[in-house]
Amino acid sequence: MTGDTIKKAVSYTRVSSVAQTKRGDGLGSQETRGREYARIKGYTIVENFTDDLTGSVVDRPGMTSMLNYLRRHRADNCIVIIDDISRLARGVEAHWELRRTIIRAGGKLESPSIEFADDADSKMVENVLAGAAQHQREKNAEQTFNRMRARLVNGYWVFWKPRGYRYEKTRGEGNMLVRDEPLASIIQEALEGYASGRFETQVEVKRFLESQPLYPKDRKHGEVRAQHVTDLLNQVLYAGYLESPKWDVSLREGKHEGLISFATHHKILERLKSSAKAAARKDINADFPLRGFVLCGDCDKPLTSCWSKGKRQKFAYYHCYNRACDSYGKSIPRQKIEGEFEALLGAMQPTENVLRIAQTMFKELWDHRLKHAAALAQSVKHEVSKIKNQIEQFLDRIVDTDTPSVISRYESRIAKLEKEKLLMKENLASCGKPQRPFEEMFEHAMAFLQNPQKLWASERLEDKRAVLKLTFSSRLAYCRNQGFRTPQTALPFKALGAIQGGEMELARLRVACLPNFPPF
């Protein structure tokens, strides 16, 4: 090149993703080749612009910055150097759009791999190369999709890892999800707690997660978002299964270890549809643990609470907020109502003799269930076989019909049956196999039944709310003058009270409780 008409140049380099900037030196290699080309042609590279986005996208930050530079320095008639035609774009339409935009901005496109000209033959070559780049991009995307879907079908998760898991390279199986501690244990406790009723609502799960110092919070607000809790509770990956309706991959067992069982996940989904018994509100705190659970005895509306400021100190009160109630605005000292509640718990404490009878009764029921485990397993096997036959029948019907709406209904029914089959098979695997010995399973339960006041004395609001849920089957009603009405206690306390009062013979109690005895 002779003369000083064109001497300035800019280089444009691009890779398809951020990951490629870390794994290799694609950008650096492109820039080096561009500088060598500029040296041979006698150009001076004044700026280098980069992008880490797919070539199918026209609007890229680096490209936009380069075009703005060209417009500001239009008088320089800058040369735009690219390593290869695929670095500009990986699509015919995108290529020509950017080509024209660069010319309008005052630049001239050059490359050590191809000569850009306006004659028919050059344009044909340019079209062929741009089309080849587009085909390569589409083929890569197609192959990537097919491989990722094939791994999904085989039970391997291929998308972004959910919280509580991390990817680990496994010999012969590639990247697999494995537990990421301590988050995995925290999430497991949250999920099992919601399934069992320990956490009555999603708000309580949110509070539990926020109470864990190691659990990530939203940077801006310092809390766990409500939508995150919802996603957590609905995520079937935590049960050791996976599905991807968008990729036409139905529910199936995953290769990764689940944090909970599929049965527990099923309980969570059922509980998400139900309502809470013990209200979980933002204003419930350790100062007023009975708020939302105790009702006004005159109008059956939940009592609210507040602090009242005196001359020297503050005073805590519960009161009725219902303007139509006779007790509206009449405060009940916190010490009075909570003192009477503690007395109520104390009155429910059974004698040692009753506890011994209850433990003997539970042990006999436990042994009874063990004896019938084989028959129960056989029944579950029979149900699994029936479901398999139903699935086969629906598949045969799909083959025999060509009506899209009918096929869609059949497929929906098959998906539902497959979920039932998975649940049955999981129950079959654990049928008759206690998770822990009897003594260990009932140790904490008997300790709570023996003295519910001990858990209520805890400083943790979570423990106090657990007492309300485990001890009473419905909310308590409180009258300002008479105190608490007769409470509706939960089944264990009701049974212990019946034994202690002599209203139920042990044999009758065994028979009555047998159908409701919790499964292993």
C-alpha cells in the first residue's frame, strides 16, 4: 500500500460465549493474526473491539462500540480487520446487515482469509462462506441439542445446577450433580420440614432459610425471595428425578442422589395446594408467639398484638382488632394470656404410667405393621402391575389413532400414570423397612409428649410454633374473663388423655389407632 490515504485500522474479534474466553485464547489468536495482517498492509491498529456472543446476534456490545467509533472518526476511513468471515456473523442475513452498517459508518471490511469486493463473483463467494458459517452454527446447535436431550433421557441433568448441588466430573459418566454441602443439608431440612408440617407455610420455609448464615441471600435486600422458595418446593430434581416438558422428556429417575424421597416431594406438592392452620405472618415474631393462633372468644377472629409505651417502659398486649366485637380495643396483658397457655400445656402432661402404656401400645402396633409388611408389599406390586398394563393400553390406543386432541389426552394420562408408578415403586422399595429402630423413631416423640412445656420454653420462635401445630388440631379460643376454652388437641394428646381419664380401654385404642398408624 502506498501513500497516506488509509493508515488507521481497528480489529474486531469474537468468540461465541464467555466460557470460551476462559477455556482458550481465541480472542488473543484472532487479535495477533489481525495485527500481522495490518503490519503487512502498512496499517496502524488504533483500537481492538471484542465480543463473547453468538454470531447469530447482530446487536452486540463490542460491535456497537466499534460502529460508534467508526462514526466518530469517519474522516479517517478506518479499515475493519476480522480474522475470518464467521467472526463477523454466522448467518447470511446478519452478515450482510453488518457489512452494510460498517460501510455506512465509514469503515472498510478486510480479512486475511477473504477479499471483500463488490463484483458478482466476490459476492457469490462471500454468500457461500456466510452460508457455510450459518450451516455450521445451526449444525452445532442441532448436535448440542440432540446430545443434551439424549443425556436428559438417560437421567443426567444438563442445565444450570440447582442450589444444593454442584457438577462433578465422573469417570465414564461426565458431569454429574452431587450434593453441595452445607446447602444440600439446609435445603433437605427445609423440604422435609414443609412436607411434615413442621413449616406450615412457604413464609416459614423462607424464614428458616434466612436464619441460616451460610444460605445465600438476595444481595440487594438481604433476604430469600418468595419465588425462590416456591421454585425450591416444586423442584423434582431434589427427589432424585428429572423432567423437561419443553424438550419432550417425561418424568424419569435421575442418575444423581436425591435430597428427599419422591414420596416426600409428592407430599410437598399436595401441601402447596392446602391452607395453613397456624398463621404465618410477617409480623409474627418471638415477642408474640401466640399471635395468629389464638382467637378472640367473642368473635372468633385472630388476636393481634402490640407494644404499648409507658412512662418508663414498654408493655406487651394481645387484643381483638374486630370493630364489631364487644372486646374490640380491650387489651389482654401478654404475661396473663401466655401464662395461662403454659398452664394449659402443663395440664396436658401425662403421668409416667400413661406414658409406659402408650409406649407399649405403640410398640405392639409397630410389630403389627412389620408382620403385615409382606402382604402390603404384594398389594403394591399388584398395583404397579395394573398401572403398567394401563400404560400399555394407552400406548396401543395412541398407535391406532391419528387425532391430535385424542393423542394429547392419552399422553397426558400416560404421564400421570407414570408418576403414580414411580411413587408406587418407591413405596415398594421401602415397604416393611423402617428407616430407624423403634426406640430411635419414638424417642423424640415420647420426649415431646411427656413435656411439651420444655419445647415451648425454647427461645426459638420456630420451636414455639411447632408446639402449637403438634399439640392442637385447631386454633385456641380465649375469653378475656374466662380464659382459654376447651382446646381441640392433636390425636396423640387426645389418646393419652383418654387413657389417663379411663375413657378408653387399651385394646379399643389399639384397634382405633391402627389404620392411622404412620407408615415406615
